[in-house]
Amino acid sequence: MLLCDIGNTSLHFFDGDKEYKEDVEHFDSLSIQEDVFYICVNPKLREVLKLLKNWIDLSLYIEIDKYYDTMGIDRIMAVEALRDAVVVDAGSALTVDVVKDGKYEGGFIYPGVQAMSKTYSDISSALNYSFNFEVSLDKMPKNSQDAISYGYLKILYSEVISHNQEIILTGGDADKFASIFPTARIDKTLIFKGMKRIIKKANIC
């Protein structure tokens, strides 16, 4: 079974054993003859794939009334993979979603690491620091790097742990947040697990 999570710049494939990526700009969709189950946030590529019978758009099989209209399909798939957890998806944007008893409770969107770092440096070159993910969240900082790190991470940490649920970290920057959430589980294939559940529920394989 070939799964594909399509973003604006890359296609992330998973065949059950290994993951690999292709660049959107140079990818030829006709090069793949087998069935591909996919989700896509790239409008231009989505229009191309609609014309190909072996590319199956899993967003068409979502019970959309369980979510809100503008919720990203990648977030939905991560939620579909879980029954009780808080999902922290650390990518270009950082999203947090809560699932209880298999029901989506809601979530929020936070700037990702690079976006937030740029925000600080845009304010002043004196704030051009990388985040210190080892910063203590139990006491107020006394230097600039820890001050911006604390400001970014403390609010996120407090909100996530307030739900008293298992924490799942996913996305490209998941490893960076492991020190902030030491009891969390990292699962970078979470979206693909959600895709598999949709395929099974919809009986389309």
C-alpha cells in the first residue's frame, strides 16, 4: 500500500516499510502506476491528480462534520489515528489537537520554530537567538536567549499538559520538543496511520 502526504513543496511517501520524499516541482505523477492513497494541501497538484484513477484522494472519505470546515487535512489524519491523546505536530506551523474517547475536542495553531524565531529577530537583531529547548520552565529566565525560549515554550507546555492525556509528538521538529515533553511519544508516521484507518473504515482497499 502506497500512501502519500502532499504539501506545498514536497510529496512524502510511505510504503509500509520506508519513507521517502519527492520534490513537487519535479515530480511526474504518471511515473507511478500502482494505486496511491493521498492527502494534499497543494491546490495545483490536486487538480492534476483528480484526473488520474490510481491516485485516490482520502479527503473525500472523511466524516467532515466531526471537524471544522477549514481544518487542515493533515491535522484531521493525525487525529484519526488516535483515541485519547494530545497531538503536537511541529512543522512550519505548530498545531495542537485534543482527542478524547475518539472524539475531536478542538485544537489551536501556534507558530513553528522557524516562524517564531524570525518574529523575534524581526523585532530586533538583539533577539536573534535560536531557542533553548533545555530552558527551565520552573523559574523566570535571566538572559535573552532563555527569555525568548521561555516565552515561546512555557505557554505551549502549560496548555498541552493541562489536558492530562498522553502526548504525541509528530512533524519535522518533533525531536526538538522531546525535552520539553519528556513523557511524550514521538511518532512521525502518525498521519499515515490515520490514513490507513480511513482506508479501512471506508473499505476502499
